[in-house]
Amino acid sequence: MLDWLKTNATAARDKLASEVSKFKNREFMDAVVSGCALVSAADGDISSSEKQKMAGFIQNSQELKVFDMKDVIQAFQDACSKFDFDVEIGRAEALKTIGKIKKKEDAARLLVRVCCAIGGADGSFDEKERAVCRSICNELGLNPSDFDL
């Protein structure tokens, strides 16, 4: 009986820790997804290599792998649909979401690095994608030259 209680208590504690982690990092996940959508839309085409690069980052990120990939994909599609509706609205919404992590410098810097990687995922990190990454830096209060932008 005591072993059963210990086992189930540990499982419940682990699940709770995972749920708390999701809550704490949802803002970062939304910012990453919005940044990826913003950079992906810069050249007018959201390529499958850009989507795969974003999914790979989410799956390998200690902070974000707690999220179900279906939720991540849905958030990405939601962000992209705003660009389909109106590019300027999509851009404004993405920057607003990204701006929520401005005070978390480590998270903000990681976001910019991820966005740069997404920009180069299709084999070309062109000037439009670089300009978007610079605007993300500006939104976050970071110096674009720190990222060779």
C-alpha cells in the first residue's frame, strides 16, 4: 500500500511540475511561434523547411518540449492565418506577442537566435528575413549587431 502511494504521489508531482512548466513557458512558446511566423512570412512563402526547423526547436527545447506538438502547430497556423488575412495585422500581432518577453533577456536573445535559424532554414537568409529579425530585436530592446544583423 505504501509503495503504491509513493509511486502515485511521484507521478502526480511530476505531472503537476509539467503543467506548471507549461503555464510558465506558454508566453515564450507563443513568442517563438509568432517570431517564426513573422520571419517565415518575410519572403512571402512559408516553406516546409522553415516549419520543420521551428518544430525541431520546440521538440528539443527544455523549456518548450512540455507542449504537445499539435498545440504548437495550431499556434503557428493561427499566427500565419493573421498574415493571410492582412500582412500588417499579422506583423503587428506577432510583434505584440513577441514584446511580452522583452523583460526576459535570456528568452529574448534565444528567440532572436531561433528566428535567425528559421530565416536560414530554406538555405537563404535573405535581406527581408534579416530585416524582420532586426525589427524583432528592436521590439525586444536588443542590439541587432549582437546577432550579426
